[in-house]
Amino acid sequence: MKNYLTIHPWKIIEQGFHPEYNRITESLFSIGNGKMGMRGNFAEDFSGDSLQGNYLAGLYYPDKTKVGWWKNGYPDYFAKTLNAVNWISLSIKVNGQILDLNKCETTDYKATLDMKESVIYREFRVKFKKGESVVVQSQLFYSMDEDNLGVLKYSVFTENFNGTMEIKSTTDFNVVNKETNYGEKFWKGISTSVNEDFGSVKAMTKKTEFTVNCTTSNKVFLNENIVDTKPKTLKSSQKFSHNYTLEVKKGDVVSIEKYAAIISSFFYDELKSTSEKLIERTLRDTFENLKKNHTDAWAKIWKKSDVQIKGDDSAQQAIRYNILQLNQTYTGKDSRLNIGPKGFTGEKYGGSTYWDTEAYCLPFYLYTADKKVSQNLLHYRYNHLQKAIENAEKLGFENGAALYPMVTMNGEECHNEWEITFEEIHRNGAIAYAIYNYTRFTGDDSYLNTKGLEVLVGISRFWAQRFNYSRKRNAYVMLGVTGPNEYENNVNNNWYTNYIARWCLIYTSKSLKKLKKKDPKQYNKVIKKTKLKENKEVKLWKEISSNIYFPFDKENKVFMQQCGFLDKEITSTDKLKKEDRPISQNWSWDRILRSCFIKQADVLQGLYFFSDKFTTKQLKRNFNYYEPLTVHESSLSPCVHSIIASKIGNKYKAYELFQRTARLDLDDINNDTEDGCHITSMAGTMLTVIEGFGGISVKKNLLHINPQLPHQWKSLKFKINFREVPLCINIKRKKLIIKNDSDSALEISLFDKKVTLKKGKNEF
């Protein structure tokens, strides 16, 4: 764990410069606006350890798969999110000496990510070798008001000298990705132009042919007066700069405002003219007004999504940081976009879409945003249905069976580890569950009936073909799978996979039956589009779902993770040596696969999704058995365990695991934050608060609230929008206040008793 950041309810603060943690800090200070984002890189030159990263939504490169030998059905490529144009670069010289924090004496350093504003502030003092001293202040943000615009203000205060200050403002598209299979550059230059007012650089991705144009311009001020002197310009391949030389005196302040309009072909047809027109409009405005428009947009986001915790500043800081990063990553404006595990904070995992979105992220947006945001996540998968069918065909499935990819950018599978690509098929279940989750929370079945059923039919066809009948067990079994616990591969009858597959077959059948009764015309459209043979296929689904084998441990009375689990030597994680942790980095893969240790919630993932189907005794028994075997080496693990711990009344464990998931990146708990933040697990953190401590669930069309306030907290306050009824829930030690901000009364279940929430404040 790293504890170099200051605890503050609204800010991430690095007090004093910590170059040994710089890549971690760059990840933590990442900013974005849903369309683009960047790591918290320095604007000025820095020769120390750094991972430069600027990322644009929707763009990717199909990096050729690298494997030892080929297997039928293997994806041709692993999609990579692209490191894009570096627009913030400023090279500052004072009397010919370069400003570089790795070479200069730096004092009074303070960097702040203001979470309320989504603005990075930096201030520090630099002393050069010849004795000159300057104070630097900077502000950096990606506008949430104008989501094609990046804004930087950089000010240098001369403290003790007269002389020359040179500023070189560079825009550079000669960028590379750290994560490449063959060290290949992903971009090729198209054009570069520059004049005294602004410059533009355009580049295209190889193979996918996404095109991006970046136009930048500067305003330079001396003591708040704009400098009229025209800059010198330089141009080379995919790179240009504006160069300013100013004579300064002791006490002068030199400021440069840099504006970048970044336009991609993913969203626009006309790139260069669009970016130049945006820059022209921007230059007519002021930095202060642009910043205000940006922060006003964020104020609206926080009004809906903020969580207030009293009595625990560490938790308060962590939950707001998670909310910030989720909203910086995805705004829900475009159904072609999704949420990569690293968002705009790094390159690991390719920036692609995983099942994390449906299992963890969609509920966050259900609770905190307009339902259209969640709808767009569902539309994303519907738009890829044909690709999912093609993915299944490559593996030998027929008749419209759909297998959604484990990793994707465009609907094609692009993961290259066989035990995941071919076997971790439970991802299909999460996509089906998301349709159900959206429908039950919003009460809106329009997506289910017009698009969702097509997805469910494709997935159900896959499950029906993936099961086979076992004469020995006299039941349907599913062989050769990998469950959520990736520390077991090629197992038989993974309990979670079997359970969610059965649920999906039943849910699809019931949804078809309900639609047939409610809207025969729409039902016939679904039947015609899917070419569903109701009498044959649905009958088979019912036969399979009523006779699936589920391994069970009679001695411990728990659901067995898979058929061979009890063949392992069962021992708890507290027996592991300190030097063994994490086992993913210290053990051979052979040793991990033979061990009983679990990477993340597996059986418990199913109990989390379907907790209303199990008794508290069953939840407790399985939690107490499996949690001690779990090493939590997936960022998605602690949140599920925390929620179940809350449900069974284990407040100590619930809070312990909440801390682990909430501060996973801020404290670098897994020693991997330098690669980027764990964006999708941040959604899980919100679920620990709302569903775990807040006790929110939906059962039989009724909102249930059963709060479990941690002992460390004085109160917890958050908002949800349940079926167009906005609720503000304030949980205190001895009082619960629920404010109904609509004109409609709402019946809910509170501590398992039905009550009616009238308009206004309701106290319990």
C-alpha cells in the first residue's frame, strides 16, 4: 500500500513531489469527458519515469495476436486502445535552462485533482543551477461542456532574476503504445500545417483507418496583458510547435493558455475544418468562462451521483474518486461506446469491453443517471448481436446461437487466451442479466420486447447447445468451462455458469410467453426475426432448465464451485506466506490451478445476482466457506463479497472489503495502479455503498431498503431514480430519512415491511 496522498473529501492531493510513484500518480490524476481523456502527465518536460497517454473514445488498433501455436476459432487480433496526439507539451527555458523536475531542485510541490471540478491543479517552486527561481501554477481539464476541447493554463512567476524566458508549445502525433505485441506504431501521418495563429496535425490508424485531427492554439500573457508578438513556428512530420521568447524581470508573471480541439472520424466527417472552427470560437472566449462552463456541467453530474459519508473522510474521498472516474470515462451519449477496464487511464486490457460493463457498470448508471445512459449500454450489445452469432459459429455452434465476446471493440472476439476465449462463457449470462436488471429497476420493458428478446434468444440457443445430457448423472451438464474464478480452467459443471445459464433459459421462455399475451403483434415480429421454432426450441429449453446438474457439498452444505473442487487440498488464505502474495505473481500457473485459492467471487457471484432466491442461512454458509479461500486478486472481487457480507449482517467484513475495493487504486493495494486505474471495479464500489450499506434491491417489482450502516460512519446519503421517482436516502444512526422528489407516492419495502413514500420528506 502507498500512503503518500492527503485524505480530503473532495480532492486528491500529492503534497511534495514523489518521483518514485510518478506513474501511479499519473494514473490517479487521469482526466476525461467521455469522449477523450488522458493520464495526469506533466505539461513541461520531464525526463524521469513516465507513461504518456492520451486516449480517444471508440478508436482502436487490431494488434496481431501473438500465440505459440494457433487454434481453430482463435481471434486474429487483440484490440488495443490507442495512445493519441500529445497536445499539452510545453518546453520552458529560463536563461537557457530547461524546466525539468527530474533535473531541477523542486520545492513546495503540490498537485491536486479537484474532483468536484475535474481539474488538475499544480503548483511548485523550481530553482535552476544558476540560481534562478520560479513558481509554476497550472490548470488542466477536458471540457465536459464542449467535449472536443482540452484546456491548459500554465503560469510562471519569476522570483529573483531578470532575463529571457522561452516557451515552446508543441503538438506531437509521433506517439507509440506501451502495450504492443510486435512493437508496431499504430498511426501514420497524413498532414501537418502551422501558422502564427494555430496549427493542425492529422493522422490515421493503420488497418482500421480511423482519422484524427488535432488543432491547437495559444494565448500568451505577460502580467495579464496579452503578448502581441507573433511566435516562430516549426514543423516536421506529425509535429509542430509555436515558439515564444520574452524578456522578463523579477516579479513578472508569464502565462500561456493552450487550447486543443481534437476531432475524430468516429464522430465527424469533416475533421480539419471542424477542429479549426472550434479553436476560433474558443479563442473568442476566455479561460475563466470555458472553465465555468465545464465546472457547471460537472455540478449537474454531482447533483445526481454524489454520495455523502459522514465520519470517514477516507471513505468519502474514495467513493467520490470512483464516481469521478466513472463519469469521466462514460457519459452514455453514444451507443457505439462502452467502458474499458482502464478507461482513459492506461492501455492495459486493450481498453476493450468486458462483461464488467453488464455485471458492475450498468447498475451504477441505473442508480445515478437518466435511464437512456443504461439503455445505450444495452443497445451496444444489441448492435453486436450478429457478431456474437458469428463468434459462436466459429466455435461450431449453429442456428443463430450467440456467444458474446470476452473482449471486444466492435463485436468480434479479440481475446487470445484459450481458457478465456473459448471457456469463460459465463459472460453471456451477464449480458442477459443486464437486460433483466434494467427492466426490473426501471419498470420499462420496451427494450426487452423490441430488442432484448432477440439477444436472449441467441444466448439461450447457445446454452441449449453448450449443455449435453449425461447418462451417468441423469442430468444436463456443462463441460470444459472457466468460471469467474480464472484460477481454475477447463472444469466441469461450474456452479455459477450452470446456474446463470438455467436462469437465462427460464427468463427467456417466460419473457416470450409474457410478450405473446401482452402484444401478439410484437411477439410475431420477434419470432419472425429470430426464426424461433417455439414448439421445438422453447420446449427443449424448459427440459434442460428443469434437469441441470449442480454440484453440492453435503458435508459443508454449500454449492460446490465445480465437480472436482473437493479433490483439492482445502486451506484458507491466512495460511499463505507473505512472500507468496499475490500468488498470480509468485506461483507457477500449474500450482495456482491445482490450489483451492479463488481469484474472485464465483459461487458468490451467483448468490449476489440472485440473492432473493436464497435464504440468509444459505448466503452465510457459502460466504463463510468461500471467502476465506479467496485471494481477491481480481479488482472485481472485494465488492461482491462486501455486498453479501452486508446482507448476512457481517458489518466488520463488509467494511473491510469495501475499503479494499474503494481505495484499490488510491492506495495501490494490488501494486498495479501504475498501469492505470480499475474503472469497472469502481462501479462495484458504488454497489457496495448503495446495495450493501444502503440495502437497496428490487424484488417482485418492489423497491426494498434494508440499510446496514458501518460502525465507522455517522451517516450515508445518496440518490437513486427508481422508475422515474427520484429518491434521496439519508441513513443515520437512529433515523432514516427518504425524500421523495416527485409528485407520485411510491410503495416500497422498508426492513421487510411495506410503507408508502409520500411526496417530500419521510422519516422512519
